[in-house]
Amino acid sequence: MGQFACEPGGLKPLYTFNRATGPVGTGLHPTKKILVILVLAVTLIGGYFLYSSSTKVDAGEADAAPTTAVARRGDLSITVSASGRVEPEREVEIKSKASGEVVRVNFDVSDEVKQGDLLFKLDPTDEERSVAKLQATLDMSKAKLEQTRLGVAAAEAKLAADTARADAEFKSAEAERDEYQARLERARQLYEQKVVSREEYDTAVTKGVQTQAQLDQARIKIDDLKVQALELDKTRQEVPIAEAQVENDTVALEDALQRLKDTEIFSPIDGVVSERTVQEGLIVASGVSNVGGGTTAMKLIDLSRIYSIAAVDEADISGVQPGVRAIVTADAYKGMEFTGKVVRVAATGTIESNVVTFDVKVEVDSRRKSLLKPEMTTNVLFLVDERTDAVLVPASAVVRRAVRENDPADGEARVDYTRRQSYVTVVRPDGVQEERAVETGITDGVDIEIVSGLNAGETVVLHEAAQSRWAGQARPGGPRPPRP
């Protein structure tokens, strides 16, 4: 076979094919070959432009029919979800202040207890013996104190009597000495006058010496009373010492009585026994004197208030504040919801696997909160914000850009980059599109609230996700799921 070309006189081959040697030219002129090639090239280029024009027409027809949605009224919620665990109001470890053998246990795990109930009791024998011994010691101290006080009183009375007696003797001796001194002077005068004998005069002298000696002896007795007064002061000092001993023994007895009382362990709260590690016959160590902290006999939990401690991601913590309502669910109760409220947000985050979370404490206030048990796993949905009966459109219907205004001077449009405004494109009933400024509210990333500028029932154009400021703004919690 071969190629043919038109020439005057009919078709002539451009080349022929020889099975042995391949194509063999027929001797066509080179100029004609170039013309043939140009014709083929023009044909191909024309076909390409025809195809491109057809494609652009089809695209234009597609742009003429944009995707739209109708503004509607509905409810909108912004939520944040997190996992957590159930915690009671408080948990109390019960330890004994005293050491000893357990002789009675009154409650077991899951039993309810009231404040003041006797939980368990230790063998009180040793403490009772100590109390009896210290009671006897205190009685002896009190008796010694009373004896000391009586001794002081007797010494005071004796000192007073001795003082009175010494004073009387001194005065009597002094009077007698004065009297005999006067007699001695008269006897001397009479003796000089030879009225009395020498013997009578000597007798008067002797009597005067005796009365002086009696006076000196009375004076010595008075001086001895000073020593007796000092001994009385010493005795008086024994009173406060005896009183201190009584007080010391009293305290020791009170300590022993307290240790005896500590052999009975009472509940400090109203609650439930969550753990029990003691039984009759077990020796427990004191939680006060033992270096290791003593034996934990029981654990009590207060279930009067129930909390869920949820770990909220740092990206969502800004909307979770005290007072925010929450819905708590537990795997143990499928389809059941428990209402609650945020009461505390941790001031410091926790880093785990390079993820920062904040502990949020939610108090469960549902009437069925008693169904939740400590350490249960929960899922918490925080209702960060809500709107009811709001005008809603898809988030992709809203674009946000700088404000365009007409310059009063020349009437030309100007762009104010310092101000930004939200816009929607409204499709009027006659099919004409109108760009309209709107005020937006909250969004969950799927729908957005229109506060003003658009009415329910109006049709809006949906833009590509890249053109909408709200693309990708859905929170991890997403829209609140319907309640079962």
C-alpha cells in the first residue's frame, strides 16, 4: 500500500511499499510535501480550539446554576466534649490513733454509716490498766497536796502562837528586869547608908542579873521565830509544787482516758464504706505514732454530692467556665443523661503525650445522680452556647471581607481594610443575585446564626469552602446529638 496525492490527471502515489525494501518514493516535489503537512497541522489546531470553546461554554452554563440553600429557623448549640471520671464529694481514710487488736467490726463494704457510728473497736485492756494506774497516781498527788496545805496552815498557826508567846515573855521579862533594876538601885543606896546588910544588897544584885538573863532569853526566842517563819515560807513553796504534780497527773490521766476512748473508732461523716481492710483479730498500728502512717482500716465516701472530673483540651477550654451547663453520660447506663454544672476549672493544665488538658469539675445535679459510682468513666458534653428559634444558614453561605463604600467625592467604590463585614448572596424570586451585609452570631462550623440582615425562607448562595471564613470552625464536640 502507499500514500496518494491529487495531481492533474488523477491520483498519483506519493510512495509505494516494497515488502523487501520498505516504502519507495514516487518522486513527489518537495514543495507539495510541505503544503500537505501545513494542511494537516491547520486541521489539528482548529479542532483543538473548537473543543476548548465547547468546554468554556459548558463551564459558563454550570456557573449560571450555583448551589443554594434556604434560610430556616432552628436551634443551634456550640458544645465541647470530653471524657472524665466520677468522684464523690470527699473520701476519708479511717485510721486508729491507738494500736492494738481489733475485737469488733460493725460495718462492711457498701454499708451506709452515719456520723458518730462505731465502726470498729480495739482491745481496751492495756489502756484500762493504764487509766487505773494513773488514777491512783493522781489520787496520791491530790492527797499530798492536801497534806502540804494542812502543814502550811499548822505551821502558820504555830508561828502565830509562838510569836504571841515570845512577845509576852519578852515584855514580862523586860518589866521584871526594869523592876529589879530599880530595886537594885534602892538597895545600893540603902547599903551605902548602912540601912541594909551586905547580904541583902547581894541578893538584889543577883536578882537583877537574873531578870536581865530572862530578858535576853525572851529576845532569843523572838529571833528564833524568824527562822520558824523562813521554814514556813519553805513549806508554802511546796504547795504549788504539789499543785503542779496534781495537774501533771491529771493530764496524764486524761491522755490515758483519750487513748482508751481511741480504742473505739467512730465515723466522722455520713457516707458509705468503700473499702475495708480490717477484721477481728487483726493487729493495727497507730496512725499517729507510727512512722509509716499506721494501718488504713476503712475508707468512707460522701455521696451527698457527685462530680465528674473531665479533661478538656486546651483548644476548647476558653468556652468552658464555671456555671456552664453540661450533660454527663456513662457507659454503664446507655441512653441515660445526667445534667450538671461546671463548678471549677483547673488553673493549671496537665501535659500528657504532648497534649495539654485542664481538669474541669462538673457537679451532677440530676435526681438520679446516685446511680453514678466513683471511678465510673463518663462522657461530658459542655453546652458552651445555645440559640433557640434562630435564623440559620449553612456556614459556607457567609463570607467575610473588608467593607466596600462609595466615596462621596467621586462616587467610586473604596475598600476600607480596617473594617470587616459578613456578607451573604441572596437569590431573589426573579433569579437575580444580591449581595447583602448581615450580622452573624454563633456557629458550630456547619450552620451559622444570622442575627440581622436575612429572613427565614430567603435563598442564599453557598460558596466554596475556601471562600468562607467559617470553614473548618466546627468544634470537636460538634452539634449536640439528639437525646434518646
